[in-house]
Amino acid sequence: MTANNKKNSAVMTNVKLFGNIRVMVISALFIAMSIVLGKMLAVNVGSSIRISFENLPILMAGVFFGPLVGAAVGAGADIIGCLIVGYSINPVITLGAASVGLFAGLAAGAFRKKHTFSHTLSSVMSGHAIGSMLIKSIGMFIYFHTPIQVLVLRVPLYVGIGLFETYIITLLLKNRSFSAQLERMCGK
């Protein structure tokens, strides 16, 4: 199989998973988890910093089901969460939430079948670096005029949160029963 055929096969697998009923149900649960973790169980530090694990379900969707599902879960969680809580929808922050799942899924795709801590860490941190630290921070700066000194604090915050999220995802992927069910659900 040529490199181009492998690439096309990976894209088709992601598209098929996007329409899989089981994956859609799990994705809806991930969206609900993200809303609860991000809007209901978050710890606010001042008006601009929020400590939460809202990205954990988004990262899980990207790592488990690929970049398309991860992006859809991220965007869905942000839009529905804003509507439930009464926040205005910020398109840049929504793009950042979608990017968390997208880039985690893209990085995880490069490491299929290799569920080491370092591979999962690179997937999680790529999602956080691009989606949370970069795009969401730009959105906060543009729309809410959050000072850059405050936005810089998001970097160590997401490094710490990302380490914990990596640990959780790695534990799940190392569990034989969970991995078998995940493979069965994805039709691999």
C-alpha cells in the first residue's frame, strides 16, 4: 500500500466514524461531560482564568475517534455550553475548542496502536498548545481585552492540566477491556 493510499484510507476511516451511531452517542456524552466539567465544576481564578477539565472529553474524542469527531465535540461542547449558561458565543474561542479535538486527533493518528504516555502526551499537548494556549487566548484578548500578562499564565496552567489529562487517557488506552471495546466500536 502506497503512502497516498494509506492517507486516503485514514481519511475515509475518520469520515466513517463521524457517521457511526455508536460514536455519535459517545460524542454526545463527551459533549455533556465537557459542559459539566467546564461550566459547572470549574474553579474561577479572577475573571479571566478558569481551572477545569472541560478539554478532557474533547481530547478523548480526538484521540479515540479521530480529528473530525474531536473537532465536532469541541465545537458542540462550546456552543451548547454557552447557550446553557447564558454566555455569548465567541467564534474564536469556539474555533479554539474545535482545534483542541482536531489537533489531538491528528497527532494521535500518527501514533495509532502505540499508547505510550509520551505519544498521548504529544497528542494532548498539541491540542492544548494550538487550541487552548494560542487560539482561545487570542479570542480572549480580542473579545474580552484580557491582558497579555494574564494570558501568559494559561501556559503553565494547561501544561499541568495536560499532564493530568494525559495520565487519564493513557490509563484508559492501556486497559485491555476498554481498548477492545473501543476497537469493536470503531470497527477496527
